[in-house]
Amino acid sequence: MKKRSVISILDLTVEELDQLIATANDIIANPKKYSEKCRGQKLATLFFEPSTRTRLSFEAAMYELGGSVLGFSEAQSSSAAKGESVADTARTVSCYADIIAMRHPKEGAPLVASMAASIPVINAGDGGHNHPTQTLTDLLTIQREKGRLDNMTIGLCGDLKFGRTVHSLIEAMSRYPGIKFVLISPEELKVPSYIKEDLKAEGIPYVQTTDLEAVMPELDILYMTRVQRERFFNEEDYLRLKDSYILTPDKLKTAKSDLAILHPLPRVNEIAVAVDDDPRACYFRQVLNGKFIRMALILKLLEVE
């Protein structure tokens, strides 16, 4: 029987999201219990696009489960450089590994891989489309910082047009009750209209603004994102927009004392380094949470008890 893949956060039910978070919290509490769970199993990391956190956290996750890792970290070091299709790469790697984590610059490539592979495929980011394991990381972080995933106001700030982490997080948090979104971006980088149409159809409240400071006092979560140079066709547009929002200690003066500041990283300059010492800054705790939730997802897809 073909095993299950995770290409979008919507491939997981709310119950499964809650179960993965519970498993990740148990891993944090009892790491030794999980240290041999994937002994003899191999993860293939197929990264056709640069990555630090996602690739290394998948690798660390598999090693901490007692498994091993093979793969590549750029397209040029794979047969893609010779013109091999994603489907053929996935079929080939299925012969060597038990599970695949794939990042690709083209939207839909991990879906194509999952249809060809005979082993589970995890989408580790496809262009500006989806990044479900970052969203799982975000959910675990919110749950650990706030103690809940419902009844809160979430501010998303920066590149809301191309930010796949933003799109996936909106999809995930929309499924919990009492959520309101505050969408903070320059006019040119607003959330795509299909996402706003979905929010309207579901009756989920949202507001759009260009003014971060005006909405700061009402936020429970502030999710900062960088303006992504690699998604722009025009360097002038990138340079004009890249410093639209820079979070500084001054701008946090009106924020709630229990605000949680998240960022999928890498940061360029949209959060001043001076913010790092603020107890509300969660982004490096978020990085660590990414390893634990990926451990939980690998266990689930490999059907390890």
C-alpha cells in the first residue's frame, strides 16, 4: 500500500495537528524514549533550493530518532542538472530511502514527486506556494508560548504576497475558533485575493493595513517575514520594498506584555537585533521547535508507534 505524503498543511486534519503537537511536546519532555524509534530507516533530503534551518532540522530530527540521512543540498549536485524529471528522481530515491523531504523552487514539484514515489514525501517548501512543516513549527511554537491555538489576534507582517509560510499559517489557524487576522503589508505585497476570499467565505475576520504601529496593541501574535529577493522579477521593486517594516524595541512599547513574536527566518533586517533579548521574541525557540515537530511528523508518516 502506498504510504501517505504531506504536501499542504490541509493534508492534516485538526485532530492530526493536535496529535502531532502532543507528540512533539512528549519528545521535548522524554527525548530518550524516542532515540531509537527510526533505527534502520533512512530520510532522503532532496533540496533543489538553498536552505539552512529546514534541511538541517530534518536531518537533526532523523538522527535524533536513531535513523540516517542521505540526499543533496542543491539542484546542481543532483541529476536534475542533467535534465532528470522530478518524478524520475522521486522514483529513484524511493529505492534507497524510507521517506523523502523535498524543497523545490517550482510550485507543485513535491506533489509531482509524491505521485511518483513509493514512499512518503514531505513538502519542505515549494516556491511561493506551501511550507507545511514550517506551519507545524509555528503551531507548536504558538501552543507552547500561549498555551492554546484558539481565540487570538494574529498579525502577519511583511511579504504577504509571496510568503508561503504566511499562506500556510493562515490556512492552518483558520481552522481554530476565535481567530482574527491583521494583515500588515505594503500595497504591492498584500495577501493574494484567493486567501481573502477563503477567509470571507468562512466568516473569519481580518483587516488589512500598512501601519504596524497602529495595530500593535491588539496583537497576541506578531508573525514577521522578510521581503524575499528571490521571488522578485525586478531588483528595483525589491530594493524599494525590502525595508518596509523594521521591528525595533521602540515599536514594541505599546505591545501586550505576553505578545509572541515569531519569524520563519532567515532574518535580513526586518527585526532589529536589539529585539532578540526581549522575552517576547520567540524566533530562536521556534527554530528548536521545528526539529521536534519534524520528528513527530516523520514518526507519523513512517507509522512508527
